[in-house]
Amino acid sequence: MSNFKNDLKQGKVVEREVQLLLKTRKPDATVTLNPATDLAGMREYDVKFVRNNITTLVEVKHDKMATKTGNVAVEIRCVKHSKADSFIYKIGNAFLAITIEALKKLINSNSGRYVHGGDRNASYMKLVPLEEFKKHSKQLNDE
């Protein structure tokens, strides 16, 4: 069972890792963290990436169990409510980027299964096989 406050603290660390990774990959880009302090604002996106006057909003996730279970936990509500254009998942030492469209297709596919999890099992999520997830994402770093 997870703890929201601990998860939020760990999530902020991973968001900063993604910020640094994106800035390192594209030094000419402006990469900022979402400054919101209210829950509604924090749900919109985690990282804003601006390059060549094009803004991309990114949601950052850290799936600590995916390498053990072989499944990536995709939170349905997060995908539905996020304003992000893409998601970046930290899985093990890998950072995998996936578009919101590809993520929605994985949610609606026959691959994987639906479960409840997270704080008090309140989150509804789809467990997508890790290998299937990798086929639809791009690794941003060397492991």
C-alpha cells in the first residue's frame, strides 16, 4: 500500500530527474516544473518543455514495480484528466516517453488487465505488459 505524501515526495525527485534529462538532451529548450501547489493544478502536468516555440506538457510517473511484475501500472484517471501531451515513465533506470494517444490505445487494447491499487486501493489502473509498453514508447536515456 502506498502513502500519498511519500509518493508525492518521491515523485518530485523523479520530476527533477526528467527535467534534467530533457534539458541535457535538448539544451536549447526551456524545461520547467509545474509550479502549482493545489491538487487540481498539480494534476494538469508535471513538466513543461518548450522548444522552437512549441510547448509540450509532460506527466511524469515512476513505476517501481514494473521490472519485478513485468507490467506497467497506468492510472486511468490520470490519463483522463491530465493536460499532458506525453507521459514519461521511470522504470528501473530507464526513462520511457509515450504519447497520450499511444497510452490511450494501450488502455483500450486487449493487452493487460484492470486492477485497483494506490492509496487505499482507490486508483483504477490498467496493468500493461512491460514489453508491450516498450513497443509504443521511446527510451530517452542509456540504462
